[in-house]
Amino acid sequence: MTDCSTDAILTHVFTAKAPKPQKRPYLDAWLKRTRRQLAPSGRLSEAALILAREEGGSHDSWRLRLRQFLDGAETPSLELLTRIDALLAPVKAKVAVVQGQVALF
């Protein structure tokens, strides 16, 4: 064998393959939607402030934790994921009821 062959073999043997990403379609869709909802200035801080008040902890620790969720470094629990969804959900206006019927206008 020549030196070129040995180098090619060694390169081939020691080439590391990237690990296969886990299939998490629901979490991936949630992350994409949540990133978009928290993109406007102040939304992430607002969510962190509410979570700090309700769940305990500091505003900064929640902001860091939310950022880790969005970056994929940490996976939120189902309960926390649901709570974040509730915070970001648009508030629906109440429909006026007129004499037992829904008002059309």
C-alpha cells in the first residue's frame, strides 16, 4: 500500500457521522410557531415576566429558559408547553348576546 491509500483509508475510517435527528413533528411545529409569536420586541420578556410571577423564579431565569427552549437546547415539559401556548394565544372577543340570541352586527 502507498501512503495515499493509507491516508484515504484512515480518513474514511475516522469520518464521524452526524447523529440522526429525532423525529418530533409536533414539537418542531410548536417551536416554529412559538418562535414566530415571540419574535416581536418585548414578547419574550413579557412571557418570562408572567411565568416568573405565576411559576416562581426570576424574570432573567425564565427569559434564559425560554431562549433555551426556542434554540432547542432544552425541551419543555408538556405542562409548560401548554402554559406557554396559553400565554401566547390570542384573546377572543366575547360575542354579545341579545335576548338569548347572538347579535349579527
